[in-house]
Amino acid sequence: MCLSFMNKMSETACTCGKTHQFRAEICVGSGVLARIPEYLHNYSAKKVFLLSDENTYRVAGKRVS
């Protein structure tokens, strides 16, 4: 199951002086790891921010990164 809490591209001003665009989606459930390449392709992602705790990173985050 995926929850899109940003339906469109959002922009955020940064301390670096640039304006960064981002889209966020939270996906939870069986088979999500295998679908990550599809999600990245659908968003034409060039850079990805991975957020996890130590346990999640050990179980899945390391494989994703």
C-alpha cells in the first residue's frame, strides 16, 4: 500500500540558495522492496533520500541503498 501525501511536485527553498523539488510517497507492505526500481523510474528520480532506523536499515535499507 502506498500513501501519496504530496500529489504534486513540491518546492522548498534551501540554505544552499537553490530551490529543490521533491515528491514524497510512503509505501508499506509485502513486495515493496522489489518494486522500488519501478517507483524510482515512475518519478524519474535522480537522487533519493532514504529514511530508516537501525533495524529497518539492517533488514531492508542496506539493500535499497
